[in-house]
Amino acid sequence: MPELFRLISEEPDPRVRAVLGHFMFVFIHPYMDGNGRMGRFILNAMLASGGYPWTVVPLEKRREYMSALENASVRGDISDFTRLIAGLVARP
């Protein structure tokens, strides 16, 4: 957790903080029950801190969302996850 807080505190862009915060939280705490909701809450708290509106991952994107997180966790490549979230985030 200290590394997560360090990364977040040093990143000026709220969109990057949001993606890093969400991914690092679910990577550090890979529990099937509840951490996705908490990860999405962290995502939205970070987005809101930068003036972005609340962002929902629609149910029809769940498979893509889970696949992107899995790819990020297993391969260390968060580009799919980043693109997915970027596509969902509305511009302020």
C-alpha cells in the first residue's frame, strides 16, 4: 500500500491516478468478493478529485473489463485496461 500511495501522490494527472489507483488496489488485494466495487470507487474518487464525472463500467463491458485487468495482472501490461477506462470516462 505505501507504494500505491507514493505513485498516486506523485502523479499530477487525475486520469492516470484513477487508472493506477484502481489497478494497483485490485492487484494488491486480489479478492473476488468486493474489491472490484472498491477498486471502481477508488477510480471514481480519483476522477472526481480532478473534476471528472462519476464513471460506470457497464455490465456489457464486464468481460472486457475483467480481461483487461487479468492481462494487466498477469502480463504487467495495463494498456488494454487504460484504453477501456479512457473510453468510458466523460470529458469534464
